[in-house]
Amino acid sequence: MSAAPALPRWADVAALPLVNLGMALLVAGIVVALIGQNPLHVLTLLVQGAFGSARGVSYTLYYATTFIFAGLAVAVAGHGGLFNIGAEGQATLGGLGAGLLALWLADKLPAAVMLPLMIAAAAAFGAAWAAVPAYLQAYRGSHIVITTIMFNFLAYSLLVYLLVNVLKAPGGMAVESAEFAPSAHLPTMAEAFKPLGIEWPSSPLNVSFFLALAAAALVYVYLWRTRAGYRLRTVGSNVGAAEYAGIKPAHQMMIAMAISGALAGMIGVNEVAGVSRRLLLDFVGGAGFTGIAVAIMGRNHPVGILLASLLFGALFQGGAEVTFEIPAFTRDMVVTLQGFIILFSGAMAYVLAPPLSRLIHAIPVFAKARQA
Amino acid sequence: MDEILAGTLIASTLRVATPLILCALAGLMAERSGVVDLGLEGKMLIAAFAAGAAGAVSGSTAIALGCACGASILLSWVHGYACVTHRGDQVVSGMALNIIAAGLTVVLGVAWFQQGGQTPPVNDAVRLAPLWPGATDSLGAILGGGLLAHNILVYLALVLVAAVWWLVYRTRFGLRLRAVGENPHMVEAAGVSVRRLRYIALTANGVLCGLAGAYLVLAQNASFGPNMTAGRGYMALAALIFGQWRPVPALGACLLFGFLDTVAVRLQGVKLPHVGEIPVQAIQALPYLLTVLLLAGFIGRNVAPQALGRPYVKEH
């Protein structure tokens, strides 16, 4: 393998990820063909469903909102050298924080006070839930991957317990809380744009989309434009060097995970305050794991994460539309594709690097550039 | 406590623990060889689906078991190709396999059987029957019903604990396996292929996960349903860690977790003297909590294999 020359930078940044994504799509296409569907037909329906109407676009952006938070959460932890598989649980706690506050205070406070409090509660609960595994990794040496997995189950148990025993709306059959008072409803895009005279189709898309964009911008500024972010990235890329430079790795791990957990907690704002407007069982629905795929595809960079979130938002929305057209197709195909993307772009990211490199260097222009 | 209750508690504990035991042994093989395996859940799930689909279509227990193990081994090899051959991230690869299995089993199930991801029920003749159905009548509730009225996979799981212990601690292969998980360079220097050992370990891992998945369909439920493993793979991983990567303590952890699950179901709505009602969720969450406490060093010592999760780069 040492025979293959190094990839040029443009190929490493752009060509290789695209080749890997292509592999994932190819294998997914083979699966679609195996179940007797025409992959191109499915893809056409999917793109139409995701982008073919204003309503479709609106749904796509709603899914993307959750994935932006999830992807950013995984990425910030990643820059601190930690793999956060616990975004799922942190999001659960985030929703719980926002929900508890809403059930407690929403009938007493106006929306202008209530909504910022709910956002703060979601971030704080998510951060606190991530801080425990971070502490155990930083100061007790327990592996964060395992601890965050365990914390996902603990979070779910806690949510089930509270919903079944404490919060369940009296008289209702479903395991869910009572609906929040109106001051705890985060406006949907349709509601927010109505006073401005803009007609926006009715969809779950709500103003937390803007929060997600702001979060992406803040993460960029923090990681690449501040000293604090530099310290965090230093620990992520070389713990020894960081320590030698006087940066405390344990500190930075705590910070990375707290920010990561707060970002994951914001998923609760989108789903609980913006959409369901009550606490339910499965409002996170695997988004924490989609965040891993988003962060890998977006290469842990906010711009990449925005693009990858848009892609996954389109896949989830388009996938749902395809199901209406083709009954034998399920949206779980999108979950499968998500797994293939994590496999090819994440675990096997460099499998295709040597052949790609040989291919590039076989082209005379690049071969000459290498000799020069 | 009366005899019948004790008998059902023992029986139920064993039934719940069996897939955990098989899966924990699978994890032990992989992790002792230095390969992190977060994909236990996915492998068990795809094996359950394969057993359900093949069992319903072919009407043969052997084919169902074979397909379950085959599907699971295939995923193990993908993990090996990504992580052993190409030194990819083992955690990422394991998560990818879990997500692929969660999606693919539903996609194929819906397309093949049109029952919303369920497979048709497996014929009773294909399912694993108790080895000695009259045990309860002959030997009473505890010895008969609790211990001797199970199907073959329950006993196979217990035998396999002993077999894996013997393999890992009493054979030349086991010595090499442990060595490759602690110090792969030393093993390579001794002229043994690290890659070969890890692939063998992963193949055994696939077989064991396959049995665990097949158990869910051939012994527990009658058919496969979407996400029917419901976190058992992660719980087996927790049991493996709780058992500090050793077969017999891992068996103990699986039995403990199985017992907690049994108790949680039985205590639903029951008021205990002095304590009051214990929430089911608290008991069900206990395995995860205990594992966190153990990993943090509050109970016992964390003794993961030294080279666990580190890709091995062969020297030239």
C-alpha cells in the first residue's frame, strides 16, 4: 500500500468524499434494485418529494434543522477528540428540560419570556447529561463511547418513567403529557411569516431553523476564530502537545462535551417546542445517530454539516413521499443508506484512497505536477 | 417464596439471559482479539431476520440457523475488512453495521413479505421445542420447570461459556488470541499473523451473534419484527464489560441482567413493604447504571484488553 503516492489536497478534500458517497449510493441502489424497484425511478420520486413543492422543501428544512443540531453536536465533540454517540440521550434530556419548564410555567409567563427560558433549559439539560460521561472520561478514565451509549438508555428510561408515572395527561390513552400552554409554542414558519404577508405552506418547520443556522455560525466562530476553540482543537488533535502548551485536556473534554450536549439538547426545542408541543416518547427518533452520518459527511465543518443536513433532510422527506407512490418501499431504505454512508465515508474512508491516487497520478498533468 | 414462583423466576431469567450470553461471548471473542465490537446489536438483528425469513420460507430449522449465522458472519467480515484489513475506525464501523441492519431488515422484510416488516410466523415444527417437556411434572417446579424444561440453545449457551473459557485460557489459540489483544507486535514478531487471528475471532463472533439472533425467532417470538433486538446487543456489551472481558463473570452479568428484567416485569404495580412501589424503569435501567459505575472504577477495576480499538500497523 505504501506504493501509492499521497493524494493531492483537492482530491483528499473533495474527490475522495464524493467517491465514498458514490459508493454508498451505489450499494443502496443495488439494494433498491434487489427488492425489485428501479433505483432511478425511486431517486426521481425522492427528489420530487423533497424539492418538488414548497411544502416538500419546508418539510426537508424541518428535518434538516434537527440534523444540523445533531451533526454540530457530534462535530464539536469530535474536534475535542471525543466520539459522542450520546446525542440521542442528550436530545431526549433537552426535550425533557424544555417540556418540564413549559408544563410548569407556560400558563403563567408570556411567550417572550417563556421561549428563551425553554431554549436555555433544553441546552442546559443536554449539557448536563453530556457532562457526566465527559467527567467520567476526563477524570475517571472510563471510555466515553461506552458511557454515552449507556446514557442513551438511561435517558430513555428516565423519559419513560416520567411520562408514565408523572406527566401523563389524565384521561388520555397515549403515553404523552398534556399540551403546553400557547406561550410555550415556538411559532412555525407559516405562523411567523403570516404577519409579514408571506404565505408559507403549513409544515412542522419552525423558527428553530434559524437557531440551527445561528448555532452553525457560532460553532464556526468558536472553533476557528477564538483562542478557546483553538485550545479545544489542540486537545483533539494532540493531547500531548496540548498538555505541553499548558492546556488542560480534562478541562477541554468537559467543555467540548458540554457544548456538544447543549447542541444536541436543542433538538428538543425543534421537536418538542416547535412540533409536538407536548412531551412524547419517541421525539428524537434516531436523530442522534443521523448526526454521526452528518458529521462524517460534513467532515466536522459547519458548512459541510449544513450541506449534509440538507441532504439527509431531503432523504427523509423524499423517502416518506416515495412510500406513498410505491407501497413496497419503506423509508427505512433511507436509514439503510445512512448506515452505508457511515460505513463508506467513515469507517472505510481511506480504503479507496490508494486506487484513487494511482488513478489521479496516471493522468499526465498531475503526474508532472508531482515530479516538479 | 413459594416453589412455583421460584421456578418461573429461574426459567424466565435463563430465557432472557440466553441471547445475552451468546452475544456477550461473541463480543468477548472480538474484543479479546483487540477489535472493538459495537455491532453486536446489528448482527443479532440481521441474524434474527435471516432466521425468521429462512425459517418461514424453507420450513427447516437447520436452514434457519445456517442463514442466521451466515448473515451475521457476513457483517463480521465487513467489520473486519473495514477495521482489520484497512484499519478503519472500529467504533464508527460498528455503529454503521447497527444502522444498516436496522434499516435493511425492514426494507427486505417489507419487500419480501408485505407485512410491515414482520416475517410470517415460523412453523412450530421449525421452532426449538423444550428438550424435556415433562420435566415440570416429573421433577417439580424448580428443578424441572426452572432448569430442565428449556430448549437446546439455552443449554448450548451455557456449554459455550465453558467452551470459550477453555478455548481462551487453556489452548494455544487462546493464548495467541489474548496476546493479540494485548500486544499485537509481539504476536507478529513470534511469526503469527495478527490479521488471520483477528479474522478467525470475528468469524466466531459472527457465529455466536447468529445463534443469539436465531434464538429470538426460533425460541422466543414466533416471527421477526422490526427492531426486535431492542437494545439486547448493547446490554450484552454492557455484560461483557461488567464481566471484565472474562467468560464466567460475563455469564454472571448476563444472568444478573436477565434476573433484573424478569423481576422488573413481575414487580409492575406491586407495593413492597417499607419501600413502596419500585418503578419498572429503574430496575430496567440498572444494568446500564451498574456498567457506568464499574467503568468509572467505583466497583471493581476496568481491565480492557490493552490493544482494544487500536488498528494494528504491520512493520516491515
